[in-house]
Amino acid sequence: MSNQHIYRIVFYNQGNVYEIYAHKVEQSSMYAFIEVEDIIFGERSRLLIDPSEEKLKSKFSGVKRTHIPIQAIIRIDEVEQAGQNKIISDSDSSGNITPFPVPPPPGHK
């Protein structure tokens, strides 16, 4: 498992910034979406439990693969080790994040 890639995906969703870690990220077959698989969550044996990570864990429980719109992606980084998944509210991020506009699909009039 040590030779598996780990990606940090930061994206904007419903007024919040989400930061998640996953083993697989690729272009989706659906136009203008990024496909994220195998989301990594921390161990439950820790003494301190982060409520935002628990909220993400329950939100993505049972999800095999998720598709995130390209315009919602802020950045994707390949990292050496997984960090803590978190939700950053819009007020925490000073409200200065705006989704990038996406051009219409080819052939669209």
C-alpha cells in the first residue's frame, strides 16, 4: 500500500470548502467531472475525533466513487501521506473562493 498514490482534493460545495484525501483521481467519462475513488479516512481509534471529518465520513459512507464538477475543484495535489479530511465553512475561508466558470460543451449553441 505504500506505493499507492495519495491525492488531496480541495473543492467548493454548497458554501463550504471540502478537503478530502483519496487513492484514485481521474477524468470522469461524464463531461466536466473529476472522478474520485477510495477516499481515505483516519482511524477511529484516535482519542480526539474531529466533527467535520466524522460528518464527511458519514456523508461518503457507502460511496464507491464520487464525481465532482471541474468548476468546483480548487486544487488537486499528490501528497506523501494522507492528512485529516475536513470541511471549512465559507466564513472560515474569508469568503474569497469563487468557482471558476466553465465554457459550454463543444457544439453547444
